[in-house]
Amino acid sequence: MTTQTTAQQARTATLMDGTALARRISERTAEYAAKITERTGTAPCLATVLVGEDPASVTYVRMKQNRCAKAGITSRHVELPAATTTEELVATLTALSEDPEISGILLQHPVPHHIDERAAFEAIAPGKDVDGVTMHSFAAMGFGLPGFVSCTPGGIMRLLEAYDVDLTGKHAVVVGRSAILGKPAGMLLLEQNATVTYCHSRTVDLPSIVRQADVLVAAVGKAEFIRGEDIKPGAVVLDAGYNEGNVGDVHFESAAARASLITPVPGGVGPMTIAVLLEQTVQAAAAQAGLALADL
């Protein structure tokens, strides 16, 4: 009997199928995009901005453009050289923010190290921040106010909702503290009445805290950093990591033997990130046209 077969037999967790859920969200988004186009004569438009030629970033942007086309969203791609300055990038994003033909803006990150990424993000108008990266969006998430959520945390919350995970009173542990993933994920979980603990790679005795998690969000960016023996039996595991070799931040086989629900990598959180991005682009287009999606 192979090790793979043994692992499959040992698995108790139900897979949280992000690919299927993302497809359903994208189909609904396409319907709204078509109605907006019919009502206004203009399709929603996502502007993507890429600085440099990082192969992974190029691939991600191309994937997002393809998904836009399938959803009836047009895209405008802006490529800037790696030597672009912060001032030049800010000017580009400001111009896109002021362009009435642009519904939403995505700055592919990370940007080259010499650029002030936060200054670049803040050049995006809040009404076009469909990736949820500005301080305005962060504050809205923190206060539970209307606004655009960071796409990966937003996708995580949609998965939890789709699989009927009641977060009230649950101990949610977020491993990771980035401004566009870990921190907003914790705030969105808190808004749904979870008790949230933030951890990171420097947390002392991290496994002991992970073992307390009813809901675990892994977003630390280290391959198979969290091991199955540290997963609480019956926990819900959402792996937001994507590392070389198509592996997440959680050791999948050992974690799946203890969790009740778990996201695969790939096919879990990743597809949801793009689905939320497209959905928020259409929401932005509707708002800019003075339309309510509920009335379309």
C-alpha cells in the first residue's frame, strides 16, 4: 500500500472546494456585468498595473485578465519598467483613479523593493480599491462598515459561509500578519463573533496556540509550516499559502486526518481571491453608475 493511499484513507476532513464556489460567484458576477453593460452602454473595467517582469506576477495578471474576459469585464493593462519610481507609479494610479472609464484598480504586488508600496496603494481611489488594499478599506473592515474587503480574506469568509461554519464564540487563530491578508482576515472573523488570536513566525510556542484553534487561517508564507499533529481534532483549516511545488502553509495530508473541513492547495482559497476581485469590480462599476445590484 502506497503512502499516498494510506494518507487518503486516513483523511477525515471534507474538502472546501474553492474552485466550484468561485465558479458560481463568477457566473453571477457575469450576469450583473451584462446587465450593467446593457443599462449603461459600457462594460465594467478593471485596470491592472504591473511594475517589472516578475514571472509569477506576470502569470497572475494574465490569469486575472482571462477571468475578467469570461465574466464580461473589460481590462486595461498597464506595464511599467522595474526602474519605475514611487512618484511615477503614484502618478499612474492617480490618473487611473480619475479616469471615468475605469471601474476598479489592481496594483499587482509585491512591487520592486525601491518603491514605497503603501504610498502606491494610497493613490488608488477608495471607490476603485477593488483589491481592498488601502487604509480606507482596512478601516472599513475594522469598523464593519461598507467597503471593499481584501480579496483573499474576503474569499476565506465566503468559503466559511458556504460551508455553514458558525463562527460565533469559536476560537479563530490567524497565522500571519500582512496588511492585506492576515490582519484583515482576523478583523473579518472578529466581525462574525469569533474570538481571534493573531500569530506569526516569531510567536513563542506557536504549536500550542494552533492546537487551540477551532478555525485556523494559515497565511504565513512558509511551505508546510503548520503540521497536522498541531491541528485540533475537528478544526476548520483554511490554507491561504501558495509555495513552490504547489503546496500551502499547512502540511495537507496530516492536517486532513484531523480537521473537519480543509482547503486544498491549489483549488481552495486561491480561486476565491480572483472571484471576489471580479465581484467587487462589478460592484464598483454599479456604484459609479448610480445603480444598485439588487435592482438589476
